[in-house]
Amino acid sequence: MIYLFCTLGFIGGFILGQMVLAVLLHGKTRDELLENKSLRWYGLLNWIFAIGGASSSMIVYQQFFLS
């Protein structure tokens, strides 16, 4: 059951990260996204959200379902 919660949290965090990136990179052109090397760090932000979602769902599972 913990695997299900972590997987759903990871997917939810990944989707949340994609939404944040869509807002942050809204005004950028396609060429600017492909050529600007400093924008590569924004991809790491998405993975941080995904890992945070998995971690938070694991904490919620431990707090509320393992009593």
C-alpha cells in the first residue's frame, strides 16, 4: 500500500512541477528554451517537486494509516 501512495504522490508532484514550470517559462520562446543554457536548472525543479510529492505522501500514509 505504501508503494501505491508513493507512486501517486510522485505522479502528483510531477504534475504540480509541470504546472509551476508552465507558469515560470510562460513568456519564453521555443528558440530561447532550446538555446539558453541557464534554463536547464528549471528541469531540476520539476524533479524536486516529484520527490517532495512522494515524500509527503509517504509521511501522510505513515501518520494516518499506520496507527
